[in-house]
Amino acid sequence: MIEKINYADYGLAKILSDLEFEIFGTNWQPEIILQKIIQNEFIYWIHTTNSKINAYVAVQVIDDELHIIGIGVKEEFRNKNIARELMDSLLQFFLNKDYVCIRLEVRETNIAAINLYKSYLFQEYGVRENYYKNESAVLFELRKLNAIR
């Protein structure tokens, strides 16, 4: 089940932080996540099974743009279209609000994620050399006019 996080306490922020670390090996600290959710700067959609969070997509609100700061699925839940369900929820939100675009960066070797974004008509607009410790990031954006697929 996909749901948008409308309220968070420290416990939920810790779960989100731990999940991010489990998936990526890096994470936002729970205190930061909690503060940003309370201030409406971060928005999360989560996928749950049996009340346990096993995937998420998170965006940062910057003026009239949404920036995807993370989309992650626990290994045992991959290849089940969960990332696509999360993206569908994010895009539905995007289309119903006044944001003008969604932006993101992705590791140049993350072909599955790149293909996912391209399937939603995200357009590549640049590269950040050595953005990650050992590789570059490909920059994508989806403008509202291009969001209907």
C-alpha cells in the first residue's frame, strides 16, 4: 500500500533514516528528516506491507519545484513495480499542485532508475562530474507540460 506521510514523529523519522541507510549506505539523520517534514520541506510517500515500510520516495520542496532526494526499495521487494507505484503517487501529486517541475540526479550506472525516469518522460539536462565519490550524476527534470504520458 502507498501512502503519503502527512505527520511524522521521531520514531517514524528514525525508521525512514534507517531504511535509507539500509538501501543506500548513506542517510539523512532522523532529526533532520523530522524537522524537514514538519516544515513541509520534505514530502515522503511510503510503501508498506504488514505495517512495515519497505520502500519510499522523498522529495524536497524548493520554491515551485520538487527535487527527488531519494527513491529506494528494500532488496527483497525489488522488481515488483513498487518504484513505479511510488512514482505514480508522486506524479499524481505533482499534476494536482502548482509545482512547475520535478528534478533529480541519479548515478550514471543506475540504469534501472534511469530507465524508470525516462519512462515517465523525464529529460536529461546535464551531468555533474564526480558528484558521487567515484562516479558522475545524470541530471533529469520533468516539466509539467511534459508530464502527461
